Amino acid sequence: MHSKLQAAAQRQADDMAANNFMGHKGSDGSKMAQRAAEAGFTGGAVAENVAADQKDVNAVVDSWMKSPGHRRNILGNYTVFGAAYAFNRASKYKHSWTQVFGRGGNDDIDDDADIPWASTGHDLRQKRIRQVNLTDIKSKETMRSRR
């Protein structure tokens, strides 16, 4: 997991949960590349997946994998990623999810880190859920396509 991209993802997940929306544009007008740069990411191209209302990681990954654009990001030519989750009982969606993908910037990778699907404030409760291993997802997709 890339610490800078995780910070950018957490910013968007927290924003969506706190401000009751789902989207790529932040409530402050920020876009994904801006949030990644402001978090200190110095690598190349970035992409982002957002989702809301899915109650667990399996449901959100399943929905992303069924969506051509989100699937393209997950299986794309990115070398690093960060992921985040935020919960707000008072929001319309309650659960907010964000993945941010990038190329390069390998100096901020923590291979042993759990994905901290966590937040604070505005009734956002800290949670941890299992890490989604993109290498495993890509390997399974490669095996399916060869059948």
C-alpha cells in the first residue's frame, strides 16, 4: 500500500461520508490528481474508484469489478495504490469507499501495512477490514481469460 495515495483516498472517503455525497470531485472542488499531489504523491498518472453504501469490502470490490471503468482501474497499468473507508451513520450512504491508483512513487510503499479503512470525527467510526490484494485479483482475471 502506498502511504501518500492512502492519505489521498482517505481524504475523499472522509469527505464523502461527512458531506453526504458520492463522487470524484471533493466538496472543496478538489480532483483526484490534486488530492494525490497535496498528499505528497510524486509518481505519474492517477486513477480513482469511489463507491458508497456497500456494507463490506467484498460487496464493494464485486461492484467495482462488474463496472468496466472501475475494473479497468483495478486491472490497469498502475504500480501503487491506496484505499480508504469511512462510515457516517447520519449520511445517506453510511459507507464510503475510495481507491487511488498511481504509477511510480515507490518510495512510500508499506508492503506489510493493513489497509486502514478508518476515519475520525462526525460520527465516523474506525474500522479495519481485510486487505484486497490487487496482484491476486489480476492473477485470477488472467487465469479466467486463458480458459
